[in-house]
Amino acid sequence: MVLLYEILDTALYIYSLGLIIYIFMSWFPGARESAFGNFLTKICEPYLEPFRKIIPPLGMIDLSPIVAIIVVHLARNGLFELFRMLV
């Protein structure tokens, strides 16, 4: 049970780091067209798309990735609480 928790927690942590890197890649021209950028686009955009439909951008600032990262963080906390209750 502990191993499953650690795997899920690590996966969510790595995914949140991937989201942060993906967001910062928008600041560098051509970064998202690289092989790594295309990989992050394929794994991040399906998750970010529903947030973008709900939260409109404020001018040139897109706040939806911040909300998406907060949701991943809340999922990690919820997973921890669930694990704590089970053990």
C-alpha cells in the first residue's frame, strides 16, 4: 500500500513539474516546437484544455495553468489524507 501511494504521489509531483516547465516554455520562442516541447504538449494540453474553457485569459495572462497546478496539488493532498486514513 505504501508503494502504491509513493508511486502515485511521485507521478503527480512529476506531472506538476511538467506543467510548470510547459508554462515557462511559452516564454521562449520555438521551445514548444522542440521534441521535448511536443512531448509536454501531448501530456499537458489535454489536462489544461478544460481549465481554459472555464477560466478566460486576462489580457495576455492565462491563469488556467495556475488553477490546474493547484488542482494537482490538492489531489496530492487528498491522496495523502486517504492513505493516512487507510493506514
